[in-house]
Amino acid sequence: MPNSVPYTQSNLNKSRKDKFQIVLNFPPRIKAVLTKSIPTNQLVNGDALQFSVYGSIVPPTIIPEVAARYSGQTLTVTSHSREQYEPLTFNFTVDNRFYNWWAIKYWLNVLNDEKLGKYDPDNNAGLTGILSMGGQSTTGPQGHWNMNTQYKADISVYALDEYDKRTMEFKYTQAFPTELGGIDYNDRTIDEIETTATFSYSQFIASLVENVDSL
């Protein structure tokens, strides 16, 4: 006889808002400097920046409908086209050496040098071309794509279960920072320093983590 009592899900089986972790990879241009500037035993290293985050980290997915006129009526069909994703904005706690804040700050400085006002003035990216206002390299499209790979990288945000194991991966492809929040000081409080970072990206890909491994 079927059990007529409704099944009640355990509280431990529900996702929580405080169970997210971000892994921010660095593009080659940024990685080359961070490996020399930051000790490898720190939270920030030449490969990735890993820390807990909170904020709007999962954007809405929108594939809008379009109205199609047919036989004197209006039908609604899918547009088969995705809207541009909202920027990825997250909040984080600044570590006591400012390594995680400085890593994003340096990335932004490569995109536009704070002293000279241009991209990568030392040409550490080894580019063969310079982007024009139209978005193309003066030496052809190869220089444009080379530039993309030098300052863009994938970001992965992982949802964690009650045992701090990864269950879901949200990947943001070809991401780069567009804004780093300010820092407020107050000698009347002992609160940790928190700030925000905003990244733009090309695609948002969500996938289940099949083999759940411990962090």
C-alpha cells in the first residue's frame, strides 16, 4: 500500500546562501606577475584566488519570446537567443595582507594603467598588435584574440553542501574585472574589511558536480 504521508525533506538537504566558494583563475599576463609578487603559501597565488563570497553571484538566464503573426493570430515562440548576462558582482573579505584585493586591483591596472592611462604599457603580454577603437588589431584579428587570452580568464563559483563539498559549478567564461569596490576605514570598530568586485564575462554555464570531492 503506498505511503500516504507526504515526504518532508531534511533541513540538511537544502541549499544555503552562505555555502558558496569562488575560484578566480588568472590570465597569463596577470599570473606572470602574481607568482613573483605574492608568496606561494598564501591564499592568493599565481594560479587562482579562492575565497568564500556572498552577493549576486548567479545571474538570471533569459531566452525571451517573440510574437509571430500567423493566420490572423499572434503566436508566441522562442527567440532562440539569450539576452546578455548581468555582470558578476560579489562581496568578499579583504585578507590581512591585502593580497586578494591587490590581485584584482593589479588586473584592472593592466587593463588601464593608472599612471599612463593605457593598456599594459610594458607590453608584457607580448602582443603583436594594438586594438583600435573598432575592436580589431592593427595587424589583423590574431592580435585581437591574443589580447583576449592575455587579460581574460574563467571564473568558477561552487555551491557547497552541509559538509562543505562541491555540488554545483557555475562557470563564467572569458571574464575580466570592471570594478573593484572602495575600502572604508573606521578606528571605532573592529569589523573585518569587506568590499566588492564586479566582472564582465561572455557565457554562464551551470553544471552538477558528479564526483563530489572534499575541499
